[in-house]
Amino acid sequence: MVFYLPWLIPVLLSCVVVGGYAFSHAYVLAVARQLNNRKVFSESQILPDDIYPKRSDEVTLRGSRLQEATEAMVFYARNMKPDWVVGVNLGGRMLSVLVADAIGLEPTKCLFVSTDPDRDPNVVFQPSVDHLNCISGKMLVVDDITRTGDTFRLFRKYLNDLNFTKNFDLSVVSFAVVAIVAYETFFRPCPDWARFRSTSRNLKFPWTELSSSIQLAYSYRHSKRDYDQSVIDEYDRLCSDFQYALDIASKFLSGRSGIRQVTAAVK
């Protein structure tokens, strides 16, 4: 072993140098990416003074109030001029297709993500975006309501980790919601735009019961109990078919039927 030692030392030193360089290079790239991402995620916020509802009771936001909020979100989107609109969970999907259609965005640029903090991975594009060459430019992320900020934190971390790597090269990311549940202080991070503040954590939307039915079907399937496959099939179609999702969202917005007799949630 002594005979080989003089030859081994330079090799080991080379490995240390190369390894140290690789680590330093990766570290520098990671720091640079974080610094760039600070410019991507907007710090400016447009938060409302309007409180709806003013009492902490259970209310469904629908009709003219929902239409007003959707139109305001469309106005915000037109000023932003996003290259991509992403709906988060079912409520975000309903709003994202309405916004994308109103501003003339191509259906292929309207994406959908589902989030689940207890799942790995906890953020999933449906369908997958792996086939896209590059998701670049401005991105508007929309949801119907935010209560704790956990969903936006998950998705923000997801984008923060992927941006400027692989197929993500976003210059601006903004988060918009119809309603934010607010008490004495806002949580952090806040969305960049919201139409209403609400004092009720139980604020509902026309699609809330459908969302609950979908969650129940998936929960039953996971626990190997009897579940309604037709509910999951409709959900998959809402995720993947822009025009179908737009038709359903438009019916919800106008107060007409949403999903045909799949569930008692929508009649």
C-alpha cells in the first residue's frame, strides 16, 4: 500500500479540488437563482377594503357578487398581460378558464395544479407539463379563496425551486384570489390581488359542494371503500379539457347547472 501512496495522493487531491469546485459552482448557481426569484415574486399587493360578508356566518358568494369579482380579476389580468394562467385546485380551475378566455389566452397556456401538503409530490400539474419546452414569461396564479396561505406557500416554494432550471424561466409570478379571509392581521405571504376580504372561514362558492364530493371520492378510493367513479371521471375531464371546464364555469357563474347529475352537489 505504501508503494501506491505517492500516486494516490495527487488523485485524492484532484478529487477534492474538483469536488469542491463542483460544490461551489452549484452553490453559486443556487444563490443566483434565489436572488433572481426575489425579483420574480411580486412584493406589491392590491388588497381590498371591502369586507364580505361582514358577519362571521356561512355565506355563498354567487350571482352578481361573484360576477363582479370575476370581472375585477379579468381586469387585473388584462393589466398584467400574463403568458400563463394557472388555476389552483377546483376553485382556481373554474376561475382560470374564465380569465384565460376573457383575455384571449390560448387554452394550452391555461394550466391546472392540485396541491396536497400530505402528498409527495405535494404540487401536481394535471395534466403533466413535462411535454412543454419552456414555461417562461409572466404567470398569474388564481384561486377562489385563501384562508391560511398554505396553498400559495406550497406552490410558491415549488416554483421557487424549479424556476431558472429545467423548463421553467418565469420573470413574474402573481397570485390572485376572489376572497381572502382576514382578521386583525394578514398572514404572509399575502396574495398580490384580492377582490374581497371575508370575516368568515366558511365562505362558500357555487362549486364548493362539488369540490367536497370530489375530495370524498378520492378519499374513499384511497381507503379502498366504495366510491363514485363518475365523479372522478368528471374531475379528470375538468382538469384536462379547457372548453368543457369553461362551459361548466360559465354555468356556475350564471347560476345555472354546473355538472350534470353526477352528484347531488350540483343539480
